[in-house]
Amino acid sequence: MTLIEAKGLTVRHGANTVLDRVNMSVAPGEIVTIVGPNGSGKTSLLRALLGLTPSKGKVTRKRGLVVGYVPQKLALDPTLPLPVRAFLNLPKAHAPDQIAAMLERVGVPGLATRQVADLSGGQLQRVLLARALLEKPDILILDEPTQGLDQMGEAGFYRLIEDVRRETGVAVLMVSHDLHVVMSASDRVICLNGHICCEGKPHVVQNAPEYRALFGHGTQGALALYQHAHDHDHDDGCGHDHTHDAPNDEVEHAR
């Protein structure tokens, strides 16, 4: 069973083909990361999957699929009075104790009365994650969620995502340029450059010729920042073993 699947997904901006016949899917409880250089179509792929941008091909979503979306950035008027509690009640109201518990869960307790405009970058990303999780999603979709954070901030955020997946069983689809951390925080990696260059388990993709052609050999040292436990068999904490959900230990190359 898949939560969301694309077949032959093509996105064009005028005469420019941004995505060319992309096939991909996300299974329940799986963490899938899309990596690629600037302009490779990562955000366009997310927007097409969410139905936010015109595309050709077919996108199939599980009936009743609930999506929690964390955007790349939030454009807010800094002069607009907007406490965190009010922001988390958009578009649906939640009980104060639910909001307090979720803020604590994502590592920013006590922020409910703070103004969104006064939050640091790291605090804002965790508040955005709290807002997505309050909807009890089947899948979290995150678009470069750690943009502007330092390496330790990135590692902490991705560790939080992994903990949430383990506790709730939520699937995660995220796009990122933070290769050194994300490669070790995923069950499966899709390398995108207008089309899918290669995909597979992180340690396999990072050694694939297609990946090396795009990114070289410079990401190895920083992988130690966040040692990934999911290159091995694992259980998501809900009694489901994802050993067979992801592709086997072979990289899947573009054809």
C-alpha cells in the first residue's frame, strides 16, 4: 500500500521542463528524502504532489489522506500581531492543553503566548512542525525545513522528525539540500535533477555515480553528526517492521 504515488509526473514552466516523467511513491511509516542541486525541481515535485501546481501524469493519494505540510519559509507581516497559540489554531481550533503538549513534544515549550514574528528560525520551524502534527497526519511533507539553521540545529531537527515517526508511525517526505545530515536521517533517498537520477538506501545512493556526478565526494565527513539507525532492520514503534518497505540494498538508476 502507498500513501501517495506519482507516475509520469511532468511539470513545465513555460517552455522549460522542470520535472520530466517522475515516478515515485511513499509507503506508510517511511522517511523519504529528495535531494538535488538548486533548480532540480525539488519544490516543484512537492507542489505537484500536493496539487498546488499544474502538472501532467498521474498522482494517486490514499483515500482520506491527511497531509501535514511544513513549508520552506513562512511569509508573514512582521507587524501583524499573531501569537503562536492563534497561529496553531489555524485553520482548526485545538484545546489549549493539546497545543501546550505539542509545543513541548517538538521541543519549544512555553511559546504559546509569544509572537510568531519574534521567534528564532529554529523555534519557527518547530512551531510549523507542531502545527502540522496537530492535524494527526498520515504523512508529513517538509520543504527544506532546516533552511538557515546551523549543522547542529539541522541534526536536532531531523532527529526530532525520526523520533516522531517512531512514536506515531507517520510517513515523512522531505526535500533538502542538507546532504550531510539528511542522507543519514532517511530510509530512502531520491536524487533528483529534473528527473530521478538514482534512488535507494542512503549509503547506497551516496556512492552511486549519478549522485557523485552532482555532489562529488565532499559530504562524507559530516555524516558523523547524525548516525542513522535505519540502515538496518527496524520497527517504527507501532509494531510495524519497515525492513521490506524500502528498496533492497541496490541503487535504482535512471533509465
